[in-house]
Amino acid sequence: MTAAAAADQLQQDMQSLSENHSVETIFVWDFDWTIINCNSDEYVPAGFLGDEEVAKRITAEMKEHGPTKWHECVANLINACMLEKACSNDDILEKAAEMPYLIDVKQALTDVANNKHCRQAIISDGNDKFIDAYLRKNEMK
């Protein structure tokens, strides 16, 4: 979920809190380095291009476009995977679904989801499709 969508969801949850008092706690999780144990922006393209190549290319992209264009740089890496390695959208999403996580994190998400007094949102400044593929594959959605 993007930051804007998470903010909207959080506002809805806060409204629910004030109306029916059944929700006592709202958990907001960041995706990279919290839900998953990596940086999704680098992990996915590295699965096709290799770690060293991704590091080299992201450095070059950042020098060319600047730090405010991070998402465009990552999109260029994903496009390179598709063009140079003939990856499909499904291949990219499958790689996203394979990102590593810590077992305790999966259990925490499950515990919160099963608690009627809690709500949760997973936010990221990145790709909602990566998050969705990951959660489905790992039976967290």
C-alpha cells in the first residue's frame, strides 16, 4: 500500500475507532526491512541482473538523475530486466514473492490480523504489486 493509501486507510480506521470503539490498536508496518528482510527495490532486479550489476547501475542512475528520482531509477532497472533477460511481469512478481522474511514477522502479522481489537496497514513508498505478490505467496493476505 502506498503511503497515501495507508494514510487514507489509517484515517478510516481512526474514524472506526471513534464510532464503535472496537479497535484499540492500529499497527502500521513499513514493508522493506520490517515485513521483508531486504530492500525490495534492489532485491527484485538483482534476481535477474545480479547484485554487482544492480549496484553499478543504481549508482550510475542516481548520478545521472539524482536522489529525488529513486523510483524512476528502480523502474529503469526493472525495465532492464524485462528487456535484457526477457522477464515477464509475472517473472518480476514471482521474484518479489520470494523476498526473505523473518518467521516472527509472519506470526506477528497473523496475530494482529486475528485480533478483533487491532487493525494493520503495510506501507511503502514503492511498488504495491510487489507487496501484494509477496503477501499472497507467503499466505499473509
